[in-house]
Amino acid sequence: WHLHAICTDTDPDLFFPTGYAGAEKEKADAAKAVCAQCPVQDPCLEEALANNDYGIWGGTDEGERNRIRKQRRLRKMRA
């Protein structure tokens, strides 16, 4: 899927903010906007969920991915 990711034509620093306030939040939001247009957003997100990647992946930040992981664990426990 990496070959089809549109982020390959974007400055990689955009996807690795040093925080999520002020200018760094704007940077993260800009990265998420790139992800929203990407045809391979879903596989990117799945890889990030599996590998605990830092930064913006699949349109999500670390906190958002942690919430997704928690939701999936809870669903598994209920099944």
C-alpha cells in the first residue's frame, strides 16, 4: 500500500508533530487532511494500530489509535 500513499509527496515532518497544541496542532490537522484524501488510509491505519507507530498515520494520532485499540479489545471481550 505504501506505493499508493499520497503522503510520499509531502514533507514527512508534517506527520510527526512534537505536540498537539498551537502550531503543532495545526500541523497535525494538516497531516490528517492529507490522510483524508489518501486512497490507502485504511491499510495505513491498520499498520499503525498493529505497530504502535508515533505520529499521524491513517488520519489518526497516537491518542486516537489508543482509543481504537481499546474499543477493539472491549468488543473482543464482549464477543
